[in-house]
Amino acid sequence: MKFDEPAGTNPIDQLKVVGRPADRIDGPLKTTGTAPYAHDRHDVVQNQAYGYVVGAAIAKGRIASMNLEAARAAPGVLAIVTADSAGRLDQGERNTARLLGGPEIQHYHQAVALVVAETFEQARDAAHRLKIRYAPAKGRFDLEAARDTATIPEKTGSGDPAETAVGDFEGAFRDSPVQLDQTYRTAYESHSMMEPHASVAAWDADGQLTLWTSNQMIAWTAQDMAKTLRIPRDKVRVMSPYIGGGFGGKLFLRADVLLAALGARAAKRPVKVSLTRALMPNNTTHRPATIQRIRIGAQRDGHITAIAHESWSADLPGGGPETAVLQTRALYAGAHRMTALRLAEHDLPEGNAMRAPGEAPGLAALEIAIDEISEKLGIDPVAFRILNDTQVVPDNPAPPDPDKNSDQTAPEARLDAGRPRRFSQRQLVRCLETGAERFGWKRRRSKPGSVRAGHWLVGMGVAAAFRNNLLTKSAARVRLDRRGRVTVETDMTDIGTGSYTILAQTAAEMMGVPLSQVDVRLGDSSFPASCGSGGQWGGNNSTAGVYAACTQLRRLVAARLGFDADASDLAFSDGEVRTASRSAPLMLATRDGPLEAEDAIEYGDLDERFQQSTFGAHFAEVRVDAYTGEVRVQRQLAVCAAGRILNPKTARSQIIGAMTMGVGAALMESLHVDTGVGFFVNHDLAGYEIPVHADIPHQDAIFLDEVDPMSSPMKAKGVAELGICGAAAAVANAVYNATGVRVRHYPLTLDKLVQNGLAIA
Amino acid sequence: MKSFSYERADSPAAAAAAAARVPGAKFIGGGTNLLDLMKLQIETPAHLIDVNDLGLDEIESTDDGGLRIGAGVRNTDLAADPRVRNDYAVLTRALVSGASGQLRNQATTAGNLLQRTRCPYFYDTNQRCNKRRPGSGCGALAGVSRQHAIVGSSDACIATHPSDMAVALRCLDAKVSTVRSDGTRREIPIEAFHRLPGDTPEREHDLAADELITAVTLPPPVGGTQLYRKVRDRASYAFALVSVAAIVHRDGRAQVALGGVAHKPWRVETAERELARGGDARTTAAALLAGARPTRDNAYKVTLVERTLAAVLAQARESGS
Ligand SMILES: Cc1cc2nc3c(=O)[nH]c(=O)nc-3n(C[C@H](O)[C@H](O)[C@H](O)COP(=O)(O)OP(=O)(O)OC[C@H]3O[C@@H](n4cnc5c(N)ncnc54)[C@H](O)[C@@H]3O)c2cc1C
Ligand code: SF4
């Protein structure tokens, strides 16, 4: 199904099932511990052996020698895989460093060997007996030092340009009566999802490779596995039906699954591999740290006239930048603008996407800057944001011209350079107003450090949330069986987000059956390829794919039952198919055998004609201990406008989970770099702190009513990343409001407060 | 994890005897620290002697009015004991600020005292660490040291002792009772129990290989306002950056011990004299941290100690001691 014109009224608009706060259909499996996660799949294939991954002990250099004798002789050992013995390997499209290192070492904990044994304990014991000598080389591990060597990146990952400029930023900034010029820093962060990377691999006699793994993007992983092993794509089957969190850390083929495949080949039996927690931060990907310079020039009345946002990050050679400036191209008005991404090379592990890549660290900085300039102007930060709202994308300089932008204009004409691009929906102002009202923003004192409760300093902060809505092709298959059950199959994944449930809701709505009559099967590369889970694109696109397939299935049903499939009053509801004149039970259609349909949603240029974005406003109230500088969040509220909310319950979980992650980024999450040795030092959950329950006392999420006919037939957009965008800055701004100490370097740990003038009395 | 043999002893004498018999043997209490270290092969005992069935899980009153805490008493039970809660509140407060409920259910009194540092370089066997591999150097000293010690450290090691319980015990002047395979018993004052790193950071105490901890004894109650203030980056489930255990009396006298700043719970007599003389948090902290050698990463702890002490003294004043 091609989606190239705005959606009209369609069966989803009935909202009998979609849009309701249905419980997760996979909930009972999870709460009873029976959902088959990758590492639990003892039953899928017999005779599984265990692999233990050995990570490089140096950050850069070469393996000088490897002595495997003692390990080979250890009890239970079946095989040892190293770069020497693995045969020629190619590299996945989406990997920056090789997943099996040696002799060259590209980063700390890069896998250098897999030891396969009868039991996990034997494999681990033998792994400790490997004797590896390294010849270390000097590496570059310090972003601050690398900053001056940064260049304009060739690729940005998102496909957006590395630089933009409109008007005359320098001149307008110079002439602005009120100016802000500050530099902000965000930390290296680790996804630290609950379930570590884990895989089981098995080869059959025909060279067919079957993988049970934990991965967000089935099709990417199947492709990159085939490419790395240099075997045909159709020889690889990937299954990942349940995933204990990913946050972007499981978007790609990683060492667990490649080494399981190589181990299984070497041991000639199925092999199970999981990464230890201590290996994950350095072996896998992370969110790169950034240095961001933001300059804002404003008129005394509060209007922004000049805004510039530059960001520096570093990655291994061949890697990409953290796209921290993207939101600044679209969020606030201002005639003179400039953004730039800069990328340096370094030799720390490879950076890549983590929940809301770009916007999460970008808004963490930008929204402090907005707080700072509002204060300089003496304008309330909510009011300042409203004042600088824009209904057209401000990076496009032409003034809005409503006549020429009418619907009669041909699409090509609307794409003319220099024409204003409107947002499909933009309710930032309402988000801010609603949030201010609900949060009690009135009670905030604008003078920092003026509210005290005993030894606590109390403050409130606000930040805008922004994240683009991405449209990608997504396919599905649906089947109606003789008993009237509907089965959905797609390689879409559920990483804890609720995909199972919203896909079932979509099929139930389309076919007019109750939710309990729908089965959803996900995460299998033998199913039609979906958009996968990432970039908050999963919800809208994968349900639209099911919508497309159901539309075909409805035609087949209509044909079997003798209805005109195009009749305007044809409805599927309550287990019946009806028009004004006639009705028939749905099950009648499959009396002579099941019906099946497959289709994909494919998009035209609606996302070029309209800027499709999601918006929100975050509010936070914090207490800061005046003595110790400990920051404790008291309340958080997010108000979101993100298209149709397919399931308010699962959507709320996404938002509050993301807000929690925002608190982590604001207050504690940071991979500490040893710039001498070249590694992330605190590489386990004892050292890498993320919020615990006691850190998150009260959260609320509100969704504004919104349907976005430009996004898909579902009229939905994504929410899973919007919730983290700006969340950290709201906390940081609240800390400033509470204390009067402005910290521009995340995370805002207590040392940065007590060493920068936090006053006790 | 290296393979090891295992036995379950049924009396303190049998446990000590087993330790004397098998070279490389170690006692195991709750196992919450030892097993983690064994999985990483930081500890590689050849033999484990389970000390959970020695009958050392009672808390008894002593003749002089103190308390004798069996080495096997779980942290949860110790914290909840009414005598401890009433008369040694600093101990309860310290215990419940540590680890998580599940860990405290499992952790024993002796095991808690002997838990090892949380220095990340100690935990990563690829890194240099004098404590783990004597003579290999100290990774933290040149690396990331935000958590590390500011006083009593050496050029060989700047690790901290992570226990909260031990800081309270130091404040309370507890004594550690032990027995050896030959039947020798001794009582070690808590201040002499943990060692400073010096040139031998691998040696954290002076217990002999066959020396079993049987009990920790508290002197008779000393009254006062008893507080434990633990400062950390998140609200729960984190080791102390700095902690202050304090017993503050009406007349201004106080006992104060610090956690998170040294290789052992840190208490300084001159600092307490300073307080008794009417000194404030600043002068007292200065006495506590005399000779401090912070790193760039942990210089904040100097300020933090003073501020946390100020918080504790203010709280003590408010509670009307
Ligand atoms: C995730 C996590 C978080 C934690 N957070 C904190 C915290 O915030 N604050 C805190 O204070 N602690 C914390 N801890 C540490 C915890 O308190 C210790 O692991 C626990 O107290 C150790 O007790 P155990 O009985 O399990 O010791 P074990 O692991 O059994 O033993 C530890 C050591 O003591 C020796 N030993 C045990 N019994 C005897 C005996 N009777 N005589 C002689 N030697 C003996 C063992 O040989 C071993 O060397 C944390 C631990 C974890 C895993
Ligand atoms: S501080 Fe001590 S424990 Fe840490 S690396 Fe140095 S020697 Fe080892």
C-alpha cells in the first residue's frame, strides 16, 4: 500500500480497540517468566555448548602472540575461535570496528577469542587460561584533546547535512542586545538494558544458519551476518521474539551473535553466547559524549534573532558524529542561524545510537541555553519558548505564503527550494501551556535559590521536547483461520515497548474482532520485513504495515462473502462484515479454508512536503541538599503531542521510562574515561549508576489529543524517544532554580555543585 | 572461576582447623562478595569452608551491659534488633544505608567487615593493581579516582574500604573476636582491625589464614544522638562517596568516624578534641583530614567531608542532644 496522500477516514478511526489502554498481550508470559528470551532457549535445539567471549586487554595495538594450549587442554573445552582460525570475515554494513579483533586491536574489550565448552563454567575457566601477549600502541582517548582535530563529517547517520546556515548569523549575533555564548558537555552513556546481548546459533548440514538472539532490527542483522560470514542472505535465519530492552544497543549485529555462529561452526554443535555485563560498555556501542557551543542573540522583547549550535564528538575511524544539533534547525524561530557538526577520531569503543541519538544530548544542552537566555532577558522560560515558537521550519528562509501552499499545488511545486515547510502538526505551545498549568508552574520563583524547606533547596525547571517522526517501509502478513482467529506475522520486534499489543489492536480494529482473538508473532526473519524497533519509528510504521495487510485481507473476505470491497459503508465490526443492507459473520469467510494476505506500507513524499515531528514539554521539581549537593527529583511531568496514541498505557510506560533515563543522564549516568589506558572504567552496573526506584518518586505523562493524517493511515507518530528529549535539561534547569549554581557539564553530580559555590545557608 | 572444594563446618573450632589443614582455603559467609570475586578470578581459593552453621548467629548481652554480635548474624537481623536500634542507632542507620534488602538478608557481620574494595581497577583483571597483583602498579592513581581515598593512602594504593557497617563500629569502639585452629583467641579493637595500604595494599588486615572471626562486641551504650549520613550519587544502592557516623553528646563531646575517604573507617582523636573544645565543622574536618592527599578527581571529597559533618552536627543540634 502506497501512502502518498494525507489519510482520510478509515477503519482505525472507529477506535473500538486502537487508542484504548489495553494490557500487554504478552504480559502474562513476562510476569510468569515464560517468555522465551534468547539466553533461556534451551529447548530450541539439542546439545547446546557454551561460548565465553574474551575481550582485548588493551585499547589499541596488536596481539603479539596467543598461546591456546592451556585453554585447549582445560576440562570440557570443545573449540576456540580467534581471528586466526575464524576464516576470512567481511564486516557488517553497520559496524565500525570488527566484531572479532586480532591481530590488530581497535578498542578495549574488542572480542579476541571465543572459548567453547560443555558448560558455561568450563568455558569461563578456560578463557582465563588463554595466554595473550599484546603490543600496545599509543591511542587517542580524550575528546577534549581531540576537539581541535575535528573535521566536518562525511556522513551523519541520519542523512542530514553536517552544516546549515541561514541569513547572517555572525552579524546578527554581534548586533543582538542580549547574547548568550556558552559551552555544554554531555557524557558517554551506556544503554545498560536489563538483558545482556545473548544468542544461540546452530548450523544444519546444508549450511543453513539459525540464530536465536536479542535484537531490535531483524533484517539488518540477517543482512550483516550474511555479509560478515560471506554467505548468502537466505542462508541466515534470525529469531528474536522477546527482548529485554535495547535502547539502540541491539540495533546491530554484535559480537555475541557472530561469535555464536563461528563457535557453532568450529565446535560442530549449537553454541550459546551471552556478553557478560562487564564486557558490554566497552565491547558494544555507547552514546558518544559531546561538547556543544550554543550562541543565542535576542532582542530585548525576547525574540531570538540569531541562534547557532555547534557540536563536537569523536568516534573510531570510519564512525559518525552524535547529531546533537539537529533539533536546533527546527525548534525555535530566528532569522539568522547556523548549525555545525564536527567529528574527531579517537580510539575509544565505537559510538552509535542510544535512545534519541542526537536530540537527547542536543536538547540537554540547547534547553539549558534557552533557560539561560530567558533569565538574561527577565522572561519566564515557558513564556520565552512560546514567544519563539514557529509554525514553519525555520531553517527554510522564505516567508510563509498560504496561497501558494494550498492543496491545489502540485507536490513538485511544493518542494521548490526556498518555499516554507510547515509542520504536519506542531502543538509545542499547547504542551507548554498545559504542562505549566498542571505542574503548578505559577508557584515557581524566578529568582534562583529562593525556596528552602529545612536543609533542602527546592526548584522547578522546564524544557521543550522534540523528536522527528521517521517514515520507513514496513510489511506484515495476516491470516484469518476457520475459527475466526487472526494471526499477524512480521519481523517487527518488541523490545519492551508494547509492539505485540498495538499490532494486535490494529488487526482487531481492522478485522472487527476482539483483541483476545488476535495472535501476534514477531521477530522472525522468515516473516515479512518490518521497520524494526529504533528511532521511535516502530509504533507508527509497523502498525501501518499491519493496516496495509489487513486492508488486503478485508478485500479477500469481502470477495468470499460477496460484498463489494469498495462499498463506502462496508464495515468489519463485532465479528461481522456489514453494509447498510446486509451482514454476514466474519467466520463464514473461512469456512472453506483460511485466508491470508501480505502487504507493506510504503511512503510517498509526505515527509518531504511536511516536517513531521513530535513535541512535548518536560517539567521537573527537584530538591538539593544545601550541605551535600545531593539532587533528588521530586516530581516530573511530560506533556506530549505525538499524533494518535495507539495505546495510552504502553505509551505512558514509554514516556515515563524515557523520563527516568533523562534523570539518569541529568544526574548520574556517565562512562568515565581513563584517557591514559583508553577505556570506560566503570563498566558494570556497580560503577555505572542509573536511577533506582528511590530516585523516581512521582511521574506523570499527559498526551494531547492529536491525529496526524500525514504520518500514516494510523495517524500516529512515535513517543518512545520523545520522552527522553529535554528531560535531562528540565532537571538541570530545576537544579539551577533551586541553587543558583549553573552546571553545564552533565551529569550534575554533587561534586560540581559543592565545588562551584553551593551555599549552605 | 577456578574449581575448588567445599565443606560445611559445624563449629568454630572445626572451621579454624579446616583452614589450617588446607592451604589456600577461605571461609565463606553470605558469599555476596567472595563469590563475585571468584567468578572474576580475583580471589582463587582452593577450598571453601562454609561458616553459616557454626552457631554464630545470636546477638547476646554481655556482662558489662554491651552486646556480643555473632559473626554470622545477617546485616538485616542486626539492624532490626531492638537493642541495637535503641542503644546503638548509628549501627542500624549505617546498616540500612548499605547495599539492598536482598544483599543485607544474606550478608554476615564478619563478611561485611572483610569485604574488599570497590575500586574498578581492582575489579578489572586487565588493569594494573597493587592490591590484586602486588608490584603491578596502581591503575587508579593515574586514572579515574572519583571514588577513591583522600587520607591514609599511599603511592601504592588509594582504595577505600566500602563498608558502612564498619564505620559505625569504629564510632562505637567495637572489638572483633577471633579464634585460631590451635584454640588461641584474641580481641582486636576495631581501630586496629583494618590496615592502611602502605606498601602492601594486598594485606587488608592481620588475621592469620586459620583465624576465624567469631563475634563483634560492642561496649555498653554511650547514649548521645547517633547519626549516620551517607552521601552518594543516587538515593539508594550505591557505595558512599563520603559518610559520617557520629555520636554527639549534649556537652559537645562527640565521636566521629568517616567512610568513603580511606582504606579503613577513619577516626582521628584530635578532631574529637577539637569538637569538645567547641570547634565547628570546618576546624573538625581539617583535623580529620590533616595530611589529606586528594587526586584531581576526588578533591571534592575534602569539601564534602566538611559539609557533611556540618549537616550531621546541625541535625544533632536539631534533635536536641
Ligand atoms: C551490589 C552490591 C552493593 C553493595 N552495596 C554496599 C553498600 O552500599 N554498603 C556496604 O557496606 N556494603 C555493600 N555491599 C557489600 C556487602 O555489604 C558485602 O558483600 C557483604 O557484607 C559481605 O558479607 P558476606 O557474608 O556475604 O561475605 P562473604 O562474601 O561470604 O565473605 C567476604 C569475606 O569475608 C571472609 N569471611 C566471611 N566470614 C568470615 C569469618 N567468620 N571469619 C573470617 N573471615 C570471614 C570471606 O573469606 C571473604 O574473604 C554491596 C554488595 C553488592 C554485591
Ligand atoms: S587504588 Fe588500590 S585497589 Fe585500586 S588500582 Fe590502585 S592499588 Fe588497586
